Amino acid sequence: MHKFLRAVGFSEYTEKKMIRQLIRDTVLGATERAYISKDDQSLLAEFDRDFAGGVGIAVCGEFDEEDNFSYDYYYPYLKTRAVSTAEDVSVERHAFRESYAGICEDPKVGVSLIFYLQNMIPYLKYQNADRLPVSGTTVSLSALSCQGTIMMPIRKSEWQKKKIQKDTVVRNRLIQAARCGDEDAIESLTLEDMDTYTAISRRIQKTDVFSLVDTYFMPYGVECDQYSVLGEILDCREEKNALTGERLFLLSLSCNDLEFQVCINAMDLVGEPMAGRRFRGSVWLQGFINYPGE
């Protein structure tokens, strides 16, 4: 069983027999299908079926020369077309199966964004046509979560909000300059980080950490595409899995100025989600590469 299957509303699917039936139903009732020739004797295929708005199951496998389909793996997904970043992205194949990871260096986050690639077939088509790298691509990020908590926001005045926005713009420019080798920018960022560390070390003795840290985005566990996040909820909507009837929350988050959506089962979320509040939890990051003209 996939760990994040419950995140899309299949918490009771714990037996192999139920999983096999779900895979069969997904292939037969797929809302989207994609194919690409792997070699002269097989055809790589992906079947996607939505069970809620943008939420569903994807099944990947191969058709042999006798037109028989054998599935290799499946995964739950949340798809969105809201652009999260326009930074350059590179793609690498996983070692153990025909699936891919995207890597993006977005200066806003501070860490390398590694995500599970959702639209594998279009990428392979560009690769087979020898058209990589493609310029002008953007990435739509989404995530699935199996545990989350709603937290109240940090109270800020309008002046503080404007100052934070201004400081963020300046910091992003410094990071961009530092990536290009600007020594003054590197020194400024180093001194700023030291001042921040000193200030937090002094205040943490008397103040709760979540009253000091507004948002964060950092790696979680041993798998490279899983993260621990704390972000502001920009929008929230409730969906229902059409097959199981389980309630799902789709949260639009802003985390270190990076915007993406998170899907979580209502039974795994502690608290009442609402725009302006914060979401804290561990997520499995996914991404959809938007190619120009598509």
C-alpha cells in the first residue's frame, strides 16, 4: 500500500485485494491516458483517474506486443496548474523504476526543491525528440499529507507586513546575486544570518518557537521529496472522494513565498482550516512541468 493513499481518501484500502481492484477500476475508468513507445516491442502507458477535483490515482505500466497491459506501479496525486516557480528545472530518473524526480533551485526556499514528476510521458516525448532542455518552462507544485495541524497566525501590524515583504524582495535579490558569484552579496547574507541566529537564540529562551518562526520549508525523513512545512493558508476548500465518500481538504499554502497546494484527509488534520491560519505538517512533494504552448 502506498503511504499517501489515505491522503486522497482511501484510508480503508489496506488489503492487496482492494488495491488490485482499485488499480483495475482506475485503468478501465481513466479520465486521462498517455502513451509513448518504449521500444519496438512495448508501449509505456499511464492512466489517471480523478476521484475528486484534481485528486486521484495514477497507474503506470506497459503494453506488450500482444496488447496485454501489465502495471508496474501506482501513486496518488493532487494536480494543479497554478504556477509555483519559473526557475529552471532538471529531471532525473529513479533508479528502481520508470519514474522521475524534478530538481529546482528556487532562491526563495533556501533548499533544493526535489519533487515527484507527475507528467512523465510529456517529458519522455521531449527527450525522445532530442528537444531537451526546454526553455520557458514553469512548475506547478502540489503535495499530499498524512498528518497536519492547524495553527493560529502570528499577529502582525500593516507596517510589519510591508517591512517583511520589502525585506524578502531585498533578500531574494541578494541570493540571486550570490548565486552569480557576487562576494558582497554573499557577505551580506552571511552577516544577516548571523544576526538572525543571535536574535532568535536570545528570544527563544522566553518565547515559543512558533511565535518566532512564521513559515518554514525543510527536508523531512530519509526520502528526498518529503518535507516538513509550516505555511500560511491562502485558500481552503473541501472535496469528497467520489468512491469512498471520505472528506478531503485542499489547502493553498504560502511557505517562504513559495505557493503550492496540499491535500489531506479530514481525519488526519487537527484543527479547523481557514484562510489566514497556518498549516504545519509533513508532505510528499509532487510537481507538474508546464511546457510552453501546452
